[in-house]
Amino acid sequence: MTRARVMGFRMGYLDVDRAGWESMALKACEIRDWAQRTASSDVFKAVEAAAHIPLPWYACQALATIAEVDAAHRRELLDAAFEAAAHGHDEYQRVAAASWPLGVAVRTGVANVAGQRLPALLEDLEGESNRGSKAYALDRLLAAVWNTPLRPLVVGSMKTALQDSAGWLESYIASHMVYWLATTCGDRPLALELLEAIPENRFKRQAQRRLQADGGQG
């Protein structure tokens, strides 16, 4: 168990296998949800509750939510949320969890956090052997930085993942990323770049049809 202090509270995270993680998840969810609900009315009680979440995934989510509502301690709470994510038991858990504080940093305008953290997260994710998990984590990262100049970094990693013998799940996730880029992000050139990287399959054809339905070539 490792420990750190956040606003005077001791944070501790357990390194457990999947069976242990699943047995503790329900209680961790309950504490996380309570901390998130309480954050807007009593930050210190919310952080105290987060300090009792032993699973990094849920502690990270709680701390990121608290950081979003507490400007006075935001940087400290974001650092604590990233630290919690870093204690995940595999690359997917570490990176996907970190997307929560990453998104909060972007939405609240905390200077340089996303730019400093994203490259290391993408590097960590390279070690994820489950291609579907890697694609899900990249999707989470894109959702966090979608309205910043950092999104090409995420798309570049997704293109590399697709080149490494993509399966149906990666293609499915990438096809939705294509539409997200073209519509929500308003970045059609980047969307078409990612579309080109998807292998010829039904998900690529679906993405092409959706872009064509919105006008313009797909």
C-alpha cells in the first residue's frame, strides 16, 4: 500500500488482482458516489470520503470531481487524482482513469496539465496488450482533450493501434471517433485521416456513410 496526503488526509490504494477488485468495487462505487454528491457542499468531507476508497479507479474519479468544484485546491486535487490513476493494476486502468482528471484540467483551464500529462499516458498505453482495451482508453483520452490542439496526438496513437492488426472492436471504436471528430470537434480533416487508417470492413463503411449523410466526402 502506498500513501500520500491531500488536504491533510492520508490516501491509500490497494494493489489487488481482478477477483479482489471486483469484490471491493461495489463499496468503492458507493463511497465515490457519496463523495461526488458531497463535493459541492462540503469539500473536506468529500476528500475525507475519497481517502477511504481503496481502489485507485474510483478514488481517481472522486478526486477529479472534487477538483472540478473546488478551485482553491484544484491543482492539488488533480495531482492526487493522477496519482491515484497511476496505481491502477494495468495500462488500461491507469490511462483510462487518468482521463477524468485530464478532462477536468481542460474544462477548468488549469494551465499546461493536459499537455504535460498526455504524452506520458500515451506512452504508458503502448504497453497494453489487449487491443480493445487500448482503443477504449484512447477513446476516453480523446473525450478529455477533444477541444484542444492535443487531439492529433490521440488520433496518431489510434492510427498506430489500427495498423497493428486491428480487430472488429478497435474498428468499431475508431469509427465512432471519426464521427466525433467530424461533428463535435469540427475537425473533418483529422476525421478523414483516422477513417483512412481503419481497415476495410463494415465499421469503416458505416463511418463513411455517416460522414456523407452530413455532407461532403467520406
